[in-house]
Amino acid sequence: MSNPSTISIERPTPEIATITFSNPPVNLLVPETVTRLHELVVELGDDPDIQVVVFKSGVPDFFFNHFDLAVAADFPVPEGKDAVPVWTDMVLRLTKASYITIASIRGRTRGGGNELALACDLRYASREKAMFGQPEVGGGLLPGGGGTERLPRFAGRDRALEAILSSNDYDADLAERWGWVTRALPDAELDDFVDTMAARLASFDRTALASAKSMVNRASLPPDADLVAAYGEFTHSLTLPGFLTRAAGFQALVAEKGLDLEYRMGEYIGIANQQA
């Protein structure tokens, strides 16, 4: 029997889909996650009824987390010299889809998970429980899923530089002030707010929604080629001495701190590098 997917989908109405990610204990993105997400995004793109897609987590304390680098070599690779990386193709399709995408963020969202959220049209975060970060640089890596291309457009160049270069964690209040998320809400109100917004948008004319989104995209999206280049730079950084030197020390920290490392990653990245 094959293992269950980390991704599940529900259709409460023909117009609305909810995609839930569940990979306990800390929702690391694994190859199957990327493959299944890509399949669903393609399938929904051909669905004549879908108008709103909501992304949420099934694991307390974590939204979509970073890539599991222990299985980095197994992430799907497209065939052909000029083929677009599967992850990049997925987030580009999400941003340009005729349906509206909403990230309902409860818990830590870092690295690739944050880049998935940035690819969504609307991002609503739990004020008490959401946390954001791009930890790659602190580990000797480069962001590759769109963070360096999208975050400056939302938060501004200097704020994006601080977040990416420091590799620190940022709470929902600051993320809201910076434009990193659309809105931060009390945790007790998040689900009802997202459900109400999804239902409202699903009641509107599908063509009008898609056309308005396309017009805003025309004024705001980074070039596709920049995201393709970024993924190549990320994969190359996996081979560089800066990452390879830090990887061993980070693994030792994982052995020492266990799951607490994922809860306080921004803090531990700074400690690990200062002690190295």
C-alpha cells in the first residue's frame, strides 16, 4: 500500500476548493508535496467551476514549512534543457490562475512555505500563531522559490533585504505592517474570516474575478525568468562550501535541540553561526 499523500483537497462547493497540507510533525515540504501540489494546480486550472482555492495546514503550529533538505536530491526535476523547474512552474501557475488563491496561515511558514504563501493572491494570518521567515542565507543557501522576487514587491527592498539576509523569524503583526501578509487577524476569527471571504468571492462573476486579477498581475508580477533563475541559483547553492560547511554544524544542532529547532529556527540560526 502506498503512503498517504501530504496533500488533501476538499470541495465544499463546486466554486471553492480547500487544499490542506499535513506532514507531521513540522510540515516539511517533501518531493511528494511538490509533485501533488503541481498536479492539483494544473487540474484546477482546467476546472470550469472553480473560483477560489484556499491553502491551509492540518498540523498545529506549522503552515507550509521549508524544504526538507535531507531529500533535496529527490525533488522532481523536469525533462529538457529549458524546462521550467516543477516548483517554479507551480507557483507561476498559482499566481496567474483564473481562480483566486487564499493562504490561511496558522503557524510557522518559512522558506518554500513562505514562497508558496507569497504566490497566493491573498494571505490572512493568525495574529497569535503565524510566523514568517526566509532562513536560507543563514544556512549558506539562497532562496529559490520566489521569495527574492516577490517579497521586495510587497515589503520594499530594504525590508526584504533585512528578512532575507538576517534569516530571522517575523511575527504576524510586523508582517502585516510590512505588507508581507494581506491582513493579520485574531486566531479565533481567522477561519470564519477566510470562509466568508471565499464564499463572497465565489458568489461573484468568474470572468470578472479572473480579469481583474490579470490586470493587477500585469502591474505587479516579477518576470517569470527571474523565478526560473532563482531556482537554479538555489540548487547550485546546495553544492557550495558555505552550505556544506554549515550543514554538518546544523545537523549537530538538530540532534541537540530536536523539534525546538523548528519552533525557534530564526533564533537558532543566529546562535549556530556565531558559535561556528
